[in-house]
Amino acid sequence: MYVKHRLRRLPDTPEKIARGIFAGVFTSFTPLYGLHFVVAGLIATVMRGNILASLLATFFGNPLTYVPIGVISLKTGYLLMGLDRPPAEHGNLVTKFVRAGESVLQNLKAYFTDDVANWRDLDVFYHDVFFPYLIGGILPGIICGTIAYYLSVPLLRAYQKRRRGLLKAKLASLKKKKTADGKPRAD
């Protein structure tokens, strides 16, 4: 609720705010978790969009949407890379995530002990999950970002016009009260 309220009150043109929204929604389709704010801010800067709008729009990716976004991005990535589905030789998708996490922990431990670092599971994760997700997120990200852009411009324009009208009416009301009394009123 606050995000929607804050987004409406941004002091930029509807087009600039919408470019920021595009950047945030697009970024939600990348596997760069933990870097979404940075990536969205950079994209918004390049597109001359509103940076705060881009940061707020990254919330398009949330616990309810991450699974569909991930599935769509991975399937699109496999399609674009010419793969029918992820290679199954190293286990299913969940197994690859688990093994990659375990590999990170083991390799951190190896850094401080005599153990040998083994990056094989991370290599498999990169080639079977991360890279297809990254490539596959581009097209759906552009599509959803464009839809968000074209939906938000007229909504933002109407909201800003209505808000300006309300502020003008309030100012006129205050001026009317002031002239009626001959002195400013304290409300």
C-alpha cells in the first residue's frame, strides 16, 4: 500500500516515472537476487527514468511472483539456447540449487582449512540454471516492463492531474478564507 502511495507522489513526469517502473519490473526477471535495487537503479539511470520508481517497481518480484517468473525465464532460456529442458545428468533443479549452496559453503571452509575447493557444482548450476535464467529473463522482462510502462503512464498522468486540481482547489479555498476575514486563519 505504501509503495503504491509513494509511487503516485513522485515529483517527475509520468513518462520518467514509467521508465523507472519499466526498469524495476524488467529487473525482477533477472536471477541477480540481492542486486535488484542496484541493477534497477542503473537501468533507470541509463533510460533517464526515475530511480526511486525503479526501486519500488522491483517489488513486482515478490514471494508470490518469483516462482512463475523463474519458470517462465528458465523455460524461455532453455528455448533460446536450444535445450528442450535442463540437462538431467546432474539432478533436478532443486538438487542443483542445494548442491550449489553446499559447494559455496564447502569452498569457503576450504579457504580457511586444508580442504580442496571444488567448483564443479557451481559450474553445473551456472550452466544449467543461472545462465539460462539470465538469458531467458530478457524477453519476458521486456514484455512485462513494456506493459507496465504503457499501463502506468495514463494512470500517473490522470492521478497527477487530479492531484493538481485538488491542490488548486485547496489553495483557492484558503485564499477565500483569508480574504473573507481580512487576516490569515489558523486552522
